[in-house]
Amino acid sequence: MKRLTLLCLLLLFLACKDKVTSINPTVAPISESIYASGNLKSKNQYEAFAPVNGIIDSVYVSEGDIVKKGEPIVSISNKVQRLNQENAALAANLADIPANRGKLKEAKLLTDLSRNKMLHDSLMYFRQKNLWQQQIGSKVALEQQALAYQNAKTAYVSAVVAYNDLKRQLVFNAAQSKKNLQISGKLTEDYLLRSEMEGMVYRIDRKKGEIVNPQMALATIGHASKFILEMQVDEYDIFKVNKGLGVLVTLDGYKGKVFRATVTKINPFMNERSRTFLVEAEFQNPPARLYPNISFEANIVLSAKPKALLVPRNYVQGDSMVTKSNGEKVIVKTGLRDYQKIEILSGITQSDELIPPTP
């Protein structure tokens, strides 16, 4: 009796072992996609670096604040630079044209005086010359008047040149001192870090009293509501990706929900370490709340069909052959495929019963 029971169990085991699961192809939607993972980044997000060396004097914003373009973020102590700007302002006022009108007026008076003397000596010379032509007076007196006229003429020309040189020098000094004041003001402005865009302050990296330099990031600022999906795509898949392709996105914070996005940018430079390319996408209808650096998983949809004849991928041998339940092997033409199923374009129908290929 015991032997009979063991024999029955053995026959049952062999029967179950020989039994092969068979299926029929199904009609269902399918999409071929590329898997990618990545992190969210606020649109136009950037790190604001310290423009100069120094000590943080004031922090004007907090994390989460909304700022406008040009609004102060952080100021750096600049007592010495402030004194330099005051000195530049004093020099600019001293060199300004209105402050030097007295010098110009004096030079103009000297020029007018030289001109009047030249006219007077000219008159005396030509009068003496007419008298000499009438044989009145002496040649020595004529020569003296000629010399006096020539000296007066030279003095007048020199006075005009001196006046023009002074005027040009004053204009130059005024312009130069104003430019120095502008440079000093710009240097002073560099001690005040301002926002380059209207957006949200996502992070403040330094506190009041800390020493900073131009290699230090002080804050992270980006768009308050618009986000970019940054995905890493393998080098073997990048040639399939194009702008405008749809993306299906899942977030851990929104379990059970799938969000649609669109590929907007493909960075053509490959990361040599990870052998991946950076691909950017934007949400079509974003979630209500998002934050930078949130991780996500995505599928970049290459193509899709609402109705396709599908079989499990493990039922297709070499991507071109299936086995019917009677053991007949059939060559098929395949189409789209995902991680579980593959589309059959021709070779079998939905009524055909298939079994897995034998190893």
C-alpha cells in the first residue's frame, strides 16, 4: 500500500512537471519608453556667490522669502571702501567745472587784457609807420613800436593757448574724477549682493559675521512655482530621445499618481563618469507643491498604440519566433515593446494558443 501511494505521487509530480502554461495573445495599449531618474530643479535656479572678500554685515532675507529682481540679499562689511567713495566724491566736487570758474575767469581776463594791449600796440605801430612814411619821427622809434606790437601779439597768442589748455585740463579733471567716483560707487555696490531674478530664496548658506570670499555661494534662488525635471539618460538610449517627446513622471511624495511632462532640452555633452546625458523636461500640469532636489522616476515615451496584439516577452524567442501549443514554431514580426510585453505585428492571431519556448 505504501509503495502504491509513492507511485501515485511520482506520477502526479511528473504530470505536473510536463504541464506547460499556455496563453493567448491579448489586445491592449502599449507604449515603448526609456526609463530615467533624476531630480527637480527650480526654473532659472542659480547659486549667488559672494562678489568680494569680507565679513557678512547683514542678511536681508530668509529661506522661503519671495524676492524681486535687484532686491538686496546679503551685504558685506565695506567701511574702507565707503571711505574711498567719500574721498572720490570730495575729489569730484573739487574738480567740478562750477568749482573752478574762478580760474577760468582769471585766465579769460588775462586773455582779454593781452588782446587789448595787442590792439593798442598795433595802433601805435601803424601810426608810427605812417609818420615815418611822411618823414616824421625816427626809425628807432618805428622799430621800438614794431617790437612792442610783436611782443603784445605773442603774449596774446600765449594767453589764448593757456586759457584753452586750462579749460581742457579742467574738463578732463572733472570727467576723470566723476569716473573715479562711479568706479568707487560700483566697488561699493559690489559689497551688496542682489537677486538676479524674481523668485524664491530656497537656501541661505551663510550667517551674519561669517567670513566669505568670491568662491563661496551665499544663497540659492529660483522660480517660485516653475520647475525643471533633470533626467540622466544612458548613452545607449540618448539617440532615441528628441524634443517634444512625452514623459510619464512619478514622485514619492505623490504615490499612485502619474504626471505628464514634455522633453524640452537635451544637453549634448556626456558625463564621462556616469556615461549619461542630461535631458530636461517640463510638467504639463505640475503638482500643487514642489521643491528643488526632489527625486523622481520617469519614462520617456518613444511611441504608443491604444490597441496592439501583445504577448509576454518571455514567450518570444530571439525577438522573432513564438511556439504554439502544438509545438509548432512560428516566425513573427514584432513592434513596440515594454518591460513585460511585446507587440506582434504579423505571424499569429489572438486565437492562437502559445507556450513558452523550450530552453
